[in-house]
Amino acid sequence: MPGSGKKGYLLIGVYDDGKISGMKVDDALMKRISGIRSDGNILPLPVMTTEKVQADEGDVLVVEVTPSFDTPVRYRGRTFIRIGPRRDIASAEEERILAERCAASLPTFDTRPCREATIDDIDTETIVKEYLPKAIDAETLATDSRSLKEQLASLRLFNIQWDCPTFAALIMFGNFI
């Protein structure tokens, strides 16, 4: 509910007081936890990574979850929220707030980042030689010391936060051979 936009973390193998429990993280546990992402219980599918961290006291499985553009996110058909110490199923009013916040803050489709893509998926040579000189005046372009990613971001063709091109960049300059 706070809408911080920050990533969330789940630490498996750590007690509430911060002490490492001494458990061992094996491939089966990593697969089972990673499988939560795509087992159909969480919609829309989250962007989630898992990493095993080894310490002398035992292993810790770190699960990093990226905030979703499309809220509310449901687990088994229910939306769960946390406000301060309160963790509960969202009320209809709280779900409405989440949905309205999502609709109000969503950029248009073309300016949204395509998180599955990288800068290598767009034809940067064509952008530099043909598009930038037409989109930006010559004097400004000559004195622009920003990186290509920053220049593209100023034109809504790249998302710095997610380090990926936008859908507009892919539509206009995608390498689709």
C-alpha cells in the first residue's frame, strides 16, 4: 500500500531476530521457491530472482521481488497488503486504491520498459546516425556528453531504472531478423 517502488526481499534460513538458522540450501529448495513465480498462483507474474548466500553459520536463500506495474497483485485470487505492522487480505476499498494508483501512474504502452530486452535488441547505429540528428538540434547534440542510454531515456526510448529499452524503441528500432 505505501507504493515505495522498492524491491522486496524474503530471507529463507534467517530467524526473525536476524540470526542464521543453520539450514542448507540445495537445488531442490531453490527450484521449489523459484517455481512459486510461475506456478499460476501469483497474477500477474512477478519479476523475481533467487540467490543462495553461504555463511559459516549456514545458508540463506535470498528472494528478491521487483514491484509490479500492474496492481493489485493476487495470490490464489486474493490481494494481500501490509501497512506498517498490519498484514491482511486487502478490502475492496484497498484494492480499488491499488487499481486506481496503478491506472494513474502507468505510462503509455510505448514508453513502458520492456524488461526482457536489452540495449543489444535495438539498432543503436541507426539511432545515432539517423534518428538523433533529426530529433535533437545539431548544437545540442554536439555538446551532449551523456551516455547513449541517457540520451535515449530523454527521448523515452530507454528506461534507466530498469536498464532496458522501451517498447517504442523496440517497435521503431528493434533488431528483429
